Amino acid sequence: MNAPVNQPAARSTSNPNSSLGRVLVVDDEQPLRELLVHMLADAGFAVFSAGDGVTALDQLRREKFDLVLLDIWMPRMNGLEVLAALKQDAAQSASVSPKVIVVTADNTPESLLTSVREQAYQYVSKPFSSKAVVELVKKALSGEPEAGPIEVLSAKPAWVELLVPCDQSSAERIQSFMMKLEADLPEDVRQSVGQAFRELLLNAIEWGGAFDPNRKVRISYLRARKMLLYRIADPGPGFKFEGLTHSAVGNPPEDPLRHLLVRDKKHIRAGGFGIMLTRASVDELIYNEAQNEVVFVKYLE
């Protein structure tokens, strides 16, 4: 770790009032900090910087920023402490905190889950692609309305429980977080579990939650020595498999693509293979009686 950097905000060569948004880069590694500043300035953002958490929090309390790129392990105050202070400030003043993207080499489940609990927007692992970070900042500041927060009910690495708003952006964000929890698994297992989780989560927010961000999907993740288990509960009334004419799982054997015609007539997005793909990706797929809750299990070698 570098020595503390006690310096004023470093303004980029971009317009400080850029309509693309004001970004604060917080990292104690000067070369990386300067790289991020120049990279985002070249993309048209108004960019400022800080070399430690105390300096960053002071700037955030004095000036308005739209987004913060925040390292975790820094002198004087770490990034998780900055996140907690921002959350507390927002609660006390009824104001809106800037979106925070955590950019760190710390990929431990504890730091990841603390970032989610303190309402980080996204979590990027070092080393990273410069292009990917710029695109993520653009997406975060795209002007799309912010859904409610992702609530963390349990943050033990072996038992995670979340309440996620029923909107596409929240689903994408939580999928990214959850995939990082499985970074130690073989790539083929990560891919199959990620595909199953994505399909079932999208089904839950679309069909159970009707893309209403005021409604929540409950997600449970349990990690045992030889098993990985997900449970997804949506706020809808459930369904019957025999009524899923828009899904491949409801097709008669003699007409395996009938659901595509149904989806076209109902103007539903292309797809409908999610449940079939999930069954092929995991070891067990179990629905409750109403079928508004589903559990899938992947056994580990």
C-alpha cells in the first residue's frame, strides 16, 4: 500500500460542469488513480480525485458528485467505511448519495457482501479493462431511474439472503455480485450456475414481479462443502406448467417450437427456453406448490 496522499482534488482537463456527470476517483495508488482520471476525462466526464478515504469523504460532503470509483484498502479510512458514512449521511439528510462503483483487488466474500449491504452500485475487480470501466460508468449515469435499494438480510459467505427490486437493472447488478461469490468454482460450474440463476431471476422479475421495482424478489444462496443451493421467491401468484403456452417447457413433444408462435402473437420478447435450459444446467430443480418459489441445486466435486 502506498503512503497516504493528502492532496486536494485533482481536476481533469475535462469541463468541470460536463453534462455527462461529475465523477470522483478514490484510490491510494497514484498511477492507477491518474489512469482512471485521464480515461474518464477523455470520455467526456468531469473528473476529480482523492488519494485516501478521509479526503474523499470531505470532498463528497462539500461538493456534489454523480458517481464515485472507490478503492477499498486505503490509508486513514478504507472504502467500506466511506460507503457506510455516505449511507448514513444520506439517511440523516434525506438526500441522494452518488452511485458508487467499488474498484478493488479484494475479492473476498466479506468485502463483496459489505459493499452490497452499503448499497454499492457495482463491484469491479482489479485488474480491469479500461473500456469496461468507462462503459460501466456511462451505464450507471445513463439517466435511467434508480430502483429501490437491494436489501441484504444475511451476509454470511455461506448464507446470503437478499431482497431485490423487480427491475432489469437490479437483476443485472445482483447477478454480477453473485457470480463473484463463485469465483473459486471451476469455470464450467460457474457458467452453468450463472445461466440457471439468470434465467430464473429474469422469470421471477418479469412474470412474478411484472417489472415493478416496488415489488421484491427474495434470493437465498447457500454454499456447503459439496453443494451450492439457490432459492428464488417472487411476489406473484405462481403458475401452472400446463398453462405455459409461451414457454418451451409447455410444448407438446410433436411440436417443440409451438411456443414461439404464441410469443409472437402475444408480442412477448423472443425466448421461452429458460426453464428447459435451467433443467439442463443444474442437478435439481424444485418448485413449491404455487410455483412462485424455486430451488436449484448444483452438486460440487
